[in-house]
Amino acid sequence: MDKLSIYDENPSAKNGRIFCFRTLLFCCFVLISQTLSSQPQIKVVEPKKNFGWVTRGELVTLDYLIENTGNAPLVITEAEVSCSCTTVEFSREPLLPGQSRTIRVVFNTSSVYGRQDREVLLRSNSAKAPPPLRYKGIVKNK
């Protein structure tokens, strides 16, 4: 009789286990999809600036406002400049969703003159790269 008891198992108990497995599988799917969809997004409020006319030797300071419009912390890892006359000051601290921060670009005009059109490329953990921080103007020779 013990051998027959295997076949006489309560079918509702099996359905309960299947329901529990399906619920667990669904919860895992939801958690994984939320994790994959949680991404920071970087937005530059005004990516292009014109500093006008300056005299050679002046330091031009430009501030760019960036925002994290995503739903995960944003980390800027690097700022790539087009020449050694440009330096970039930025924080490597995570920028939480909905927050904003300023990135400062300093352009030293002592080694350049004439029309200038430069870019700074930001590298971050954002899925989509932001537009380059662009600045232009004219440097008058002394």
C-alpha cells in the first residue's frame, strides 16, 4: 500500500507548490528587470558657451550645470580635454538621482590667440554619453 500512496498524493498540494514556484520566479524576474533598468542619466543644462573676446593671458572660467535625470547614482570618472590649456574641476562623488552639480572648466589663454573652439568630453557610468562641453570665443593678441 505504501507504493500506491505515491500515486494517491493530493493534487492540490502540487498546485500549491507550482503556484509558489511561479510566484518566486515572477519576483526574481521583477527584481532583475528593475536592476537592469536602474541607470543614471547625465544631462548638461547648457552644453555650449561663448566667452566672447578676451586678451591673451587671461584665464577664462566656465561653469556647466549637470543633472542626474536617471534613477541610480551617477559617477563622473574622467574629463577628456582637447588641449593642455584646459583644466576641468569636478567631483568624483556620486550624484544622486534628481540632484545637480557644477563642473568648472578653466581655459588658460596664455599660449593661444585668435578664434578658439574647444570641447571637453565627460566619461561616466551613464548609459548614454552627454554632449561635449563646448566653449568658444576670440583671444586678442596683446
